[in-house]
Amino acid sequence: KTMGHCAITLLCLGMVFMMGNSEEAWDCGPPCKCKWVSGKKTADCIKQNYTHIPNYLSAEIQILDLTWNHISYLSERAFSRVGLVNLHKLILKDCGITAIHTEAFTGLKIVIELDLSGNRIKNLLPGTFLETQRIRVLLLNNNLLEILDNGLFHDLVYLQKIEISNNNLEKIGERTFKNLTGLQTLTLDGNNLSTIKLITFEHLPKLGSLELHNNPWNCNCHLKKFRNWTIERKLYTKPTTCNQPSTLTGKMWDEVDSDEFACRPKILSIGPSSPFEIVDGNTLTMWCHAAGIPRPQLSWIHRSRIINNSTKRHNSERNYLLTEHHEWLNLTIIDIMPNDKGEYICVAKSPGGIVEKNVSLSIIGDNENGRNGIISLPLALGLGITLLILLIFILTLCAWYCRRRSIHQDEKNTDVTSLEHHGLGEQEKSLITAINPVVKPPRRYEAPSVTSHGTEMTELNRTLLDSDSVF
């Protein structure tokens, strides 16, 4: 019994001795602090103002914490070059890292957890994690990542958790998470994602937690399949909401009906080509082909009326004939009459919006236009242009006439002025009159000689003579 106690004592002393030698072998030395954490040799190098990976640490270090240092760039073989190839856990939080060489982690074949949170990383190239085949946890929260390229996490079959919260992600490649058969948790909240394809996630058989909130999701037809998949797989978590369209802003995904995840429909074909002319009495079939998610409802409109099989034609007792097949809606008019002319509008309607296109129908030999005083558009345009030209011609003629008249008046005034300037003066005219006086002969009034009125005739002659005398 005494010998048993001695053996145990010697064993304990041996273990202590061996541990002491081991501690000396992996001793960090200042300023880092070495310690055991969860049975692993840990180097605590937090906030030591390092600008690169320290080169004096023991190769036996299993956990390295470089939080709050100033390492802006991880160069090629940054860890294997200084002998740190036995790392199980590497913490590089809040180091101001902006870029990482694609071979920076070369040699870290047994690393299990990598924390790159709180840096300024904008881009990660495919192949960056190629050597970290045993990694299980990858933390990239609070960086500036915008795109996750195809193949970034290629064949990391042991990877169980990826956190990329609070970045600037706008796009994720269709094969970014390819072959991540062990992935269980993925956080993508707090990014700029507006849409995403289902193919990106549908080959993740073990995925059990997916965080998508705080993204500006556009809840249209492109997001519909992915949204339905998250709900069917019970991966949807609140408060994941719609940002667009405006009718769905702020609504939870599970509060919106699947058909409301819609896109504006498209009219793919409409005919016959417009404008279309047909002879009175013939039969015409017009068609409209539209598509969208969900499939839009189609209708024809004529003279502001929605047409169905019971709709009477304008000023007629006859009906229209509508036939529908999948994405097509045909409108047949039998025995066309002049009243059937005009615009026929095809309308495609869905929760995503409304679109419309029209066919213009004219009837050959239709005289109603003249009887009703309706002028066709080309004729109206022709008349309008003719009247405009005529008006311009009349105005031009008036302007020319007024100008000619003004010039003629100016010439006349010039002649009068010239005459007054070169003519004879008033004194000269008076002198000529004085030298050559003109005396008019007296006018006499020869009246028949009447004896009884002799005195009166003599008096009349005298008066006329006096009044007509001129010097």
C-alpha cells in the first residue's frame, strides 16, 4: 500500500516536470501572454500594436489571439513563414485588415476556427481558404464585403458555420456555397441584398439556421422561389421584411401571399399588326400573348368596354367570340361591320402591375367617316398643313403689299419736298401777276327785251357787271 502511494507520487512529480519543460518549450515571452485555455496552448497578443504576425512565438501554439492590432494586410504565407502551422483557432478581430493574399493561410491545414470580424475587408478571392480544409467556423462579420464569388468556400466539407452579418453584400454567386455539405448555420443579416437565387442554397442539406433580416429585399417574382423555400424548410426567421415594391414595404415574408411576389407582366405578342384593314363582311381573329409570374389575367377592351362572350358589338345584336389557352387570349369578330372599327386594347394584369397594347382596325369601303363628319388623322394632318401654308402665303403677300405702299408714299413725299425746294417764291409769283394782270371780260346777261320791265333788266345787267369785274 505504501509502495502504491509512492508510485502515484512519483507519477505526479513526473507529470509536473514534463509540463514544466513543455511550458518552457512554448513560452511566448513578452509582450504576449501564454496560457492554457480549454486544454490548448494559447498566445494572448491582444492590443500589442503589431503590424505583422509576430515571428518569435512557439510552433506549438494552438490558439493565437491578435485582436486590436494594426495588421492591415495579410501577406503570402503569413503564418507558415513564422512557423505557426499548428493553429487550431486564429483570432484577427479589429485589426484594420483591408486585404488578404490568396495564399495567406497556406499551411494552416488543421485550423478549425477563423475570426476575421471587425475589419475593413472589401474582397475575398476564390482560393483564399483552399488550405483550411478542416475549418468549421468562419466569422466575417462587420467588414465591407460586397460580393461573394463562386468557389470562395469550395469543398470546405467540414465547415459548419459562416457569419457574414453587417457587411455591404449585394451579390452572392450561384456556386458560392457549393459542396458545403456540412453547413448548418449561415447569417447574412444587415447587408444590401435585394434578391437572391434559390440555386445558391438548395444544395445545403444540413442547413438549419439562416438569418436574412435587415436587407432591402425586393419582394418580386425573382425572389419568390427562394422565399417559398425558406418557409417550406422552416428557415425563415423574423423580422425579415420586404423593402420593395411600395405596396409590400415593411411586411413580413410569411405575411405576404406567394402570388404577391410578382413581376410586371409582359405582352409578348399581339396581332394582327396595327393598323390593320379588312373588308366589310369578313371574319377576323385578333390574338394576345402575355407572360409573367404569376401568370397575368388577359382581357380585350373596345370602346371602353371589357369584352366577354356575352358582350354585344357596337350598334349590333351580335356577340364577340373569346378563346383562351394558357398565356393566349384570342378575340374573333364574325361578319365584320363598319361599327367594329377602332382600337382594340389587350390588357395583361397581375399583382405585379398592368400593361396594355392595342390593335387598330379599319374597314375597307367604310363611308361612315364622311357621313358622320369624321376625318381620318392623315387627312386632318394634310388639311392642317395646307391651311398653315396658305396662311403663311397670305401674311407674306400682305407684308409685301404694305411695304410697297410705304415705299411709294416715301417717293411721293420726296417729290413734293423737291418741288417746294426748287419752285418759285411767293414774291416772284406776285411780281409776275403785277406785270401781267389778267382782266376777265364782263359777263353779260342777255334777257329778252321786255318793255314793261325795262328798268329791272337794266338794273340786273349793272349788278352782274359790277360783281364780275377783276383787276
